[in-house]
Amino acid sequence: MDMQSAAETQRKTKLLSIALVVDAVLVLIIIVGFASLFVYIPYNQKVNGPKADATLKDLENEFSQIIPIPGVTQLETESSHKISVGGVSATIKRVRATTRSERITTRN
């Protein structure tokens, strides 16, 4: 009995050691992953930021050259960008002209 108990204790100790090493490696991978994000994001902004700004200006210029369809008035333009994605949008209002006969019928 004593030999079986010692062998079982030794096996449990070995399994516990392996589990501890695996847990330590997983924690290290998670820490390195988050730390690399704090290094990569500022680096990416510094390297690609000026190019993204210039590209957004070109996109805004192209957007401003679009002629609106008749009966639509552009109220405002918005633009934003991240390092690799940018967009320009406009808020528009549809303007409908009324004829004299429509104004007369609405008064009655």
C-alpha cells in the first residue's frame, strides 16, 4: 500500500507541475499579446497617420465635387478616419417645390 500511495502522490505532483507550467505559459501569452497592442497601435498611427490624413483630404475633395440631384439640399458634411478606414458622409434634405394650385387647394 505504501508504494502505491507514494507512486500516486508522485504522479499527482507531476500532473500539478505540468498544469502550473501550462497556466504560466498561457498567462505569459496573454500579457505579451496585450503589451504588443500598446506598442503596435502608436507605431501604426505614427507611420500611417500622415498618409491617412492625406487620403481623407482627397476623399473629401472628391465628395465635394459630386453634384447633388435636383430637389436635394446638402445640410452638412462629416468625415472621419482611423488608420486604415475612412469615410465621408453628408446630411441631405429633400426640397419639394409646390405649385400655385397646390397652395390654393391647401388653404381651402
